[in-house]
Amino acid sequence: MNNMKTKEPQHQNILPDQEVHYLETLGLQSSLSWREDQKHLVFRLVRYKFFAKMLSGCNCVLEVGCGDAFDTLLVQRE
């Protein structure tokens, strides 16, 4: 991958990081939201970010009915 080039030079620094970390993919529901209603996906992410701040410091959190669990990464990282 060392010989790969991006179309825009300011993004060239991302390629070495790609070799270390996998590129993230969206789950089924998140992919559908991304294709059909991006505003819905953004509102979901904002809501999860809010709840992540509320749950900061909790050792154990259970979410029931989380769908593809893409948004739960925000809670997990907090």
C-alpha cells in the first residue's frame, strides 16, 4: 500500500494509518441511514454522544435493542 496515492494531497497522511487500523464499516441500519437519510444518522450519533457523557464513569452499561450497535462505540469509548 505504500505506493497508493490520494487524489488530494492533504489526505495522503491517512494512508499509513490505514495499514495499522482497519477502516470502519457501518452496520446494516447505519448504512441505510447514510444512504437514505443522513440527518437521521447524525441525530442518532448526537444522541449517543449525549448519553455517553451522562454515563461517563459507569463500569457496566447494558443496551437492549441497539440494532447494529454502530452507535454504541461512542458510549464504550467514554
